[in-house]
Amino acid sequence: MEDVECPDPAAFLHFESHNHAVAALKGIGYVDASEKPPFSPEELLDEVNVLLKDRGITVMDMTTTIPDTSHAAYKALLIAGFQAAASCRKDENAAFFILRTEANTPSFLFGHHWQATQALGKEVASEQIANSPTPAAIVVFKERQICLPTSIFKTNSNIVSKIVAHEVTMDKTFFSCALCSESLVVKNKASVLQFAEMCVGPCGRMFKRGCIESYIKENGDWPPLDIEI
């Protein structure tokens, strides 16, 4: 892979290779910097937009605005965020998605680090990054910028698409337990997105671990598809 041209050398951090950049990112607290989603943004957004079709919301991909280079273009993420926010003001039914890939990881994560440092100061930002999951994607919708952690991308595009739909609409029905109807998304004190303990049944429905264990203990099998909740 060839490095992109560097129109403004001051806006790039230079590294010998992607491996060198990833090692530096791990050193400043991004422990999952070498992990990447197992699907493309196109694959994910196809599923997301099917889910959101009836809501009139379209999620558009902005992943290509983050350069695929080991020389981290650390201002690219901020610029992309500004552009997405401006577009959202023009169209309230548009959302924008930026996925961290293997190739754009240096620019994405050093961009995230630079924004945190500018907003919080170096010491506070360093502490926050060290104690938070490594981000894997950003969704911009209306006035919100939603950061999705790498941990949720260790599943599959079908589950992640439901999480994105859940976060864009704030509607728990997109990602909830099929037995108790409670959301399967939980957030810690720092508002970091996490899963409740859950499992996916043979039919593809999702359940809280406690709910499905109790049901199977009482009934001896998975809930039928026509169960009334």
C-alpha cells in the first residue's frame, strides 16, 4: 500500500509502517488498536439502512475521508466530523458513519487522541483513553457523535447493525431481549457502550442471559417463535 501525499507535513505523524504506528497507539492506551471489524462499511450499512428504512433515516459512509496511510493524518477525523455535522444540519434524516479499518487505524486513532487532548488536556485525555475501550467507529446524527467500541465489532454485521440502529434512533426495540423487552445495550459511568450478558438463539433472536436461562430451566427448550412477550 502506498502512502498518501502529505500536503501539510505538520498535520501528519510519521511512522515507518502500520505496525510501528499500531505499536505507538497501544503505548498510549489503545489496547485494541490491532483489532479491526471483520466486515466492510458497505456490508454493515446495507443492513443498517434496511432496519432504518421505515424511519426515513439513511446512514451514509464517510470511511474514505480517513486516509489509508501509516503516516497518521491526525486532523482528518475532526474535519470529517465537522463535515458530517454540517450535513446533518442540512438534512435531519441523514446520519454519517466512519469505520476504523486496518489501513486507516493510524489516522483514526491518532485523530481520536488529538481531539481528546485538545478538549480535555493531555493528562485527563491520557487517563480517559487508558481506561476506555478502543473506538472502532463513529456515527454522527443530528447533534450527536456516537463512539462505538471495538468490543461490539467482535460479533457479526447483523448484530452490529441493530446496535447502530438502536443508537441512532434511541429505540430499544432494535436491540432488546426477546423475553423481557429490555435493551441489551448498557452504558457505564463514562457512557461507554457495552453489551448486557446475552446470547443469540438458533432462530436469531437475542436474549438476556438470565432471561433465557430461567426460561429454559422452566420449559426445557428455547421459546417458540410465536411466544407472546
